Amino acid sequence: MSASIVFHLLAALAYIVLSISLWRPIKQGSTQPVLNRTSRVALLAAIIMHGAGLALTIIMPNGLHLGWALAFSAAIWLGMVVFWFQSLYLRLDSLLLILLPAATLVSIMAALFPQGTIVEHANNEWLRIHLLIALVAYGLSTVAALHAILMIALDKQLHRPIAARDQYTVLGRALDTMPPLLVQEQVLFRLLRVAFIILTLTVLSGFAVSLKVDDQLIRLDHKTIFTLLSWLTFGGLLLGRRIWGWRGRIALRWTLAGFAFLLLAYSGSHFVLEVILQRGTIG
């Protein structure tokens, strides 16, 4: 068993334990999940182990090893990193109710499906930079999409009559512990602004790589087309927010649409090649 798989499994175990420690009080009727100091240290240790597993898997002596499961794992890991820094000045412990199970799942997936493709970059520094920037953009967009799904669930819960709410179910109580929608919307747009900036750098660095490798500005393949569609969607949402004050369900729909385009640009095709057609190479 490789060290990267061990780190991913250890991170998954830590995430599971932390997830249980948060969900158990909710199941017993608690109104607010809280991380104590010990849990915060354990969370940081889990994030570090998760990151070590990714680094050992992705960064190879002869190139970058990329695959669909690794992409999902890196995306959620970046989300955990973003949460950790935001939690230093804004208490959003209840968001871990969805982040921790997601982190557990993708860590296990990365350990079970290590298939991927080695992307050569020994003589092309621009390609390596482009791929790393793209991975960050993909990660931030994934976190924004998960946050949008959580907001949709909370919005539906709040618009139901009080008498009809699932106050006595674990899910209902969990939704009631979430931060107000206004706070969550501020967090969402903060994520989207950073994701759009990184995605812009992805597009620009992609143009530079295309010029250097293929001697053309735009390579019209499915990745480029869907990435540009995602960039236009996120850019349109931020522009609509600034000019027309878009928020609520409009913002959530645009967020999920932008993520869907980015998902089709990378993970969709790699999942088909590596899992369904079994054409991936073992790293």
C-alpha cells in the first residue's frame, strides 16, 4: 500500500470521527454543533494528512498525476482549507455537517481509485503552472457548488410552514443549526469572487500554454469550451450581483450551472475514460 493511500485513509478516518462528534449532539437534540479546541486541532491534522496524500499522489518526478477521483479529493481539500481560515474569524461550525462527510467520501474515493494520467511537464513550466491553477479553480468552484446546495436545502426548510417543518428529524435539526442565509450568501459570493479570479488565471495561462505548445491562442477542445462557458457563467453572475443585485435562487442556479460546466470540462470525461472504459494508468 502506497504512502499516499495510507494518508488518504487516515484523513478519511479522522474526518469520520469528527463528523460523528458533530452529528451525534444534533441527533440527541442539540441546537448548535460546536468544535472544541481538541476537535479543531484534530481537524487541522486531518487536513494536513489529506494534503500530504494529495501531494504524494499528484506531484511525480516525471510530471503531474491527475485523475477524476484525485480532482474531487483536491477540490474538497481546498474547501476544508478555506473553511479552516474562515473559521478563525467567523464561526461556521455547522457547515462541517456537510463538509466532513464529503471530505470522508472523496478521501476514500482517492484511495480506491488512484487511476490517472501522467501529464508531462519537464520542459514546460507554463503547463505545470496552468494545471495547478486550474486545480485550485476547480476546487473553489466545487466548494461553492456544495455551499449552494446547502443553501437550497435551507431555503426550502425556511419556506415551509413552521408546523410542517422536520424539526424532529436529524436533518431538520441540522438545517436549523445552519448560519442565517444572509451570512451564507456573503460566504458564497466571497468564494465565487476568488474562484472567478483563479478561473480567469486558468484561462489566461491556458492561452499561454496553447501558444507555446500548439502555436495557437485557443485550442477548441471540449475542456476549453466548457471552461470558457463556466468562466462566462461565473462572470455573468458576479456582474448581475453588482449591477442588478442578484441574490437568492437566481444566484444559486447560476452557481450550479457554472460548476456543471467546469465539471464537464474535466471530471466527466476522465470518469468515463478511467472508470467506465478503464483506460487510466495506475500511478
